[in-house]
Amino acid sequence: MEQPTSPDLTDQAPADPAATDELLATQPVGYWSGLAHAAVTRHLRDAMARIDVTQPQYWVLNRVHGGPAASREEVVTQLTPLTDGPHDIARVIDQLLHRGWLRSGDGQRLYLTDDGEAARVRLRELATDVRAEVHRGISDAEYVAALKVLRTMVANIERIPPAPAAS
């Protein structure tokens, strides 16, 4: 593994939620990115639970709406990497069929019903409101910079070429 040679290489310190701004450069990214992921996911899922919907249901509604008509198997294959287990998305599809938000057409293609589309629109509005709450006090430029840093970190360890800069 190639060792960084920067003269200003910062030592890693233990995770500290109370770290001052001066000490943030010493903090482990895994701790902070994991904490952010858990907090944001929990907040969104709590908001969705208050209207009796789950985040995976929202994923399925968006996938069925957002692309060419997909089969049950295609939706399961595409969304399973986001879940906790290999059967989660199949169960969600069954829930949405039972709820009347999806229907299955010829060849097992999935389609949104009118109620499903109305639910998807409501959930999109909810997700937009939650996003605004999470992003309060953060400019688009700051957000983009944070994501670019995370994307570069992933590329550094997965050997993925970084995305080209916008011109």
C-alpha cells in the first residue's frame, strides 16, 4: 500500500464528538460518516413511519415510477444492495401490491396505481422537507465539497478513478 508523503500528514485521533474545529482534521472519517448515515436514516425513517410507510417502500415506488417498466425480479435485483437482507425488497413489493399502490401487468411487470403515484408524490415531498431540515445552514457549495471529498476517499480505497471536475 502506498504511504502518503505529505509533510502535513495528520495523525489519527480517537473519535471525539466534542472535538474542536482545530482538531477535526484528526477525526476518523468512518466514525463521522457512519454517525451521519445513522442519524439521517433514522430521522427519515421516523418521519416516514409517522405516515405508515418505510424507506424501502419509497425506494420501490421511485424505481417503478422512474424507469422503464421493470419486472419484480429486476426491481429486487436493483434495490437489494440497499437493504439488510436478500428478501426485503420482495416483501416490500408484496406489501405495496397488497396496499394497492402497485399492480402487476403482463409478464410480471410492475406499475404504480393512481394511489401508488399519489403516495410517491407525498413521500417525495416528505423526503424534500427532511432534506431541507438536514441541510439547514449548509450551502450547496459546502454540500458538494463534502460529497466530493467522500467520493475521493472511496476512490482512494477502491481504486476507482475520480469523476472528472465540472467545467
